[in-house]
Amino acid sequence: MENFFDLSLTLDLLGYGFVRQMLIAGAVLGLVAGLLGPLVVTRKMAFAVHGTAELAFTGGAAALLVGVSVGYGALAGSVVAALLLGLLSRRDADRDSVIGAILAFGLGLGVLFLYLYKGRSANKFGLLTGQIVSVGSTDLWLLIGSSVAVLVVLALIYRPLHFASVDVAVATARGVPVRTLSVVFAVLVGVATALSVQVVGALLVLSLMITPAAAASRVTASPVKATVLAVVFAEVAVLLGILLSLAPGVPVSAFVTAVSFLIYLVCRAFGGTRSRAGV
Amino acid sequence: MTAQLSDKSVRGAVALRGARLSYGDRVLWDGLDLDVAPGEFVAVLGPNGSGKTSLMRVLLGLQPLSAGTVHVAGGNRRIGYIPQQRAVDSSLTLRGRDLVGFGLDGHEWGIGWRGRRARRAKVDEALAAVGATRYADEAVGLLSGGEQQRLRVAQALVGDPRVLLCDEPLLSLDIAHQRVVSDLIDRRRRAAGTAVLFVTHEINPVLPLVDRVLYLVDGRFRVGTPAEVMTSATLSALYRTNVEVVRVRDQIHVVGAQHVCEDEPHHVADED
């Protein structure tokens, strides 16, 4: 424990290629998660994100078992999940229970796959909690390529998607394809979730996708400012989390979630400016 | 009435010809002819399930007619739509000006980074026109229902509509705010010649503004001035039961038809 915040060890580790790859992966993820987060929060999809992450875990576990890249497995698992969830309207009263049922089954399958997997046990653990070594250079290119694709699609659909997310009645009246957009967005979230699984693990994806956006929404009512803040918060959480986790060799997610939650608490404390109480 | 409807050379802001809407065997309305002139205020009345909301959907291009034709001046991009006020989550990151901005270009693809200066000027103008400048930068969820509905009016008007569709916009507002919102709509149609179709379950708050009424009941309908339609004889014929129309001072009260005035409002998007 004495090397918990060992600066020279941290600097030493920064010299390794896999650590730098991890930082690049983290930075890319922070950007994607920060940009998607405010829309996810607005659409009240936090639980859907969690469900998607669990199925990314299932996909990743299946990939481990059959010996292909975990990144592809996670991607396949979460895109399937996102499509399933995206087809459920946000108005559907049973959406939460459907997500619950699907994610429980997916998690069970993942457990079975991991049990059957006879390789390194660190790989199993990393899938749930994030591991620096889990981002190889192939995975890094998959991550960057997928992120660019997500951001391009998001830029194309951003305005009508935002409209439909906050004002579904008028958006429908204006001819915005509300249902289609919600499926497309669910897939974007699915891809981003799968990418996050590699860094922070399936259990803690929410710390990158939801917490920064939720924190931002406490301090500003402007969608643009909220998005910029969410990106900044996500970047700080993921990069600082990775740096802090280097010396002690603790799973990345422990520090990423801690930093992320701290930012959230601070924003909640100062968020009183948004309240109209007493005005 | 018939002379006016048969005159096909006059194309108003809205023109329905022999319009029929049916779902399977159920006919909501058939043979509906309606011309709405620019600047005209038409109240659409009727009990639940009479097809008021479906009429809105037809005009918005969200619902095809089963038969007949529909023409809306400028196409559906030049329609302003004002829904009823509904609770907005107080944590929603959305300011009044964002809500209004959606009325301008929310349906367009992309981020909308270009031309944002011109956009801001238009939004500011629309906010000022409804007196919402003071709270334009506050979170929509923290505003009162009346303030939110003023933003809704600005949102509908910012796109410079030729036709304004209002779906129970006064619902859940107190009388003072009902006046503010209906006056804003009235001012617009007089200043810019915007045709107004106003779906409501309560005609009295807008009675002074109403030029004509479209009254729908169980596939039957009547079009005419309030004096023509809102009579005991006409409504009794429409409802096929004995309905009494009582005038108290400047108000019209319909007695005898259950759910004539008390029907539940509903929404264009709710049926999706």
C-alpha cells in the first residue's frame, strides 16, 4: 500500500506503450461518453445503458471463450442489446422490467461463458471492472474507428434527436422521425457502451456515460454548456482515474468512478444556482 | 355554407375536400369539406374520439386520409403547432430559448452550427413578441405553466407559420394565463393573417375570437359560426339526443350531452 501514490512509479509506467494506449483509449471514450451523456440523461436511459453494458459483458465473455478479440464480442453484445432496447418506446410502461429481464439473462450467460473459459483469470476480472492491459493496439484502432463513426452519426442526427428527446409532441408534429431516431440513438449508445467496457468494465460504464452528464445538468440549463461540461467531467474522471490507478495497480474503474462521483457531488452542492426557489 | 364550400377556386390556408378518415369499419368523419381563410379562427369541438386529434394529424401530414384531399398552405413546414401544457422535468437541461429554437429548425439534420447568429436574432424576436425575454435563459422545467405556454406560442410562431394548429393549448392554465395565451394567438392571426385551427373542449375562453366552429360528433359534423352551430337544435341533431344550449352573459353552456364539455384532451404524439 505504500506505493499507492508513488509518483516515480507512475512516471515509469507512463513510459510503457500499453499505458499510453490506455490513456488514448480513455481520452477518446471520455469524449464520446461526454457527448452522448446529456442526451442519455435527458431521455432517461440510465438503466438502459446499464443493461447494455451487462450484455456487452456477455458478448465479451463469449469472445474470450471462443478466442476472438473481447472488443468485437462486447460490440456485438451491446449492439444487439441496444437494438432490443431501442425498439421499446420510452413510453412503454414495462421498459424497465424488460431491460431488467434481458440484462439478468445476459449476465447469467456471461457467468457461464467465464466459467467455461480456461484462460487467464485476470481477463475475466477485467471484463467486469476494467483493466489497463485489456486495451491492445488492435482494440485501440477498433475503439477509435467506432468512436469516429458514433460521432459522425451523432452530428448528423443531433438536432432532431435533441428535439425529439425534450419535446416529443411537437417534434412528432414537425415530422421528426421520432421512433427511428430512438433506435439509431440506442445503437450509438450501445457502441459507446461496448467501448467503455474495455476501459472501465461492464459494471461501471455508468460512471462515464451518466455521472458526468448528471453532474453537468445540476449546474447549467444550457444544453450546449451541459454537453461541454459533461465532456470535461468525463475526461477528467477517466484520465485522472487511469493515472491514479497506475502505481497501486488497482482496477481503473475504482478511481474513475471515485473522481466522477466527486465531481457529481461538487456540482450538486453548487447546483443551487439553477433552482428558482426564493426568486 | 354550401356555396362557400363548393367554390374550389378559392384556396384558403387550409382546404379539405370530401375528406374521409376511417380505421377499419370505424368512420371518424366522411365528406368533410372545410376551407379556412388566412387570418380565420376556427374552433374544433367535439367529444372524445370524434377525430379532432386525427384531424390535426391529417393536417400535419402524419396521417393519410382514407379518401378526399387535403391542402395546407406552404406545406406542413409552415404549420405552427401548439400542444397543451404538460409538466416538464425540473432537472431538464433546456432553456426557454432552446425550446423556441426548435420551432425554427429542430427538424433539420445536423448540429445547426452555421447561421446561428441569424437564428439567435429570430429566436430573440419571437421571445420578445410573447414577453418571454426575461426568463428566456432559465430552465423550462422551473417556469410556471403560463410561462411555458408563452414559450410554446413563440416556438410555434418563430417559423413564420401560415397555419397555426392549437391542440388544447389553454388546458391546465388559470384564467389570466388563458387570456394571455389566446390574446397572443389572436394578435398573430390578425397581424400576419395566420389561419388558426383551435382544438378545444371549452369554447368559452376563446369565444370572442372564434369566426367559425367545426363540431364533430360520432362521424357527423357541422361547420358554421358559433351562432349557427352552438344552438340547441343543431347540437341535438349532432348528438342525436336532447341537448340544451344555454347562453349566460357572454358564455355558452351545453347541457344534457355528457362529455360535451368535459372530455379528456389528448395529444398528437400520444398515439404513437
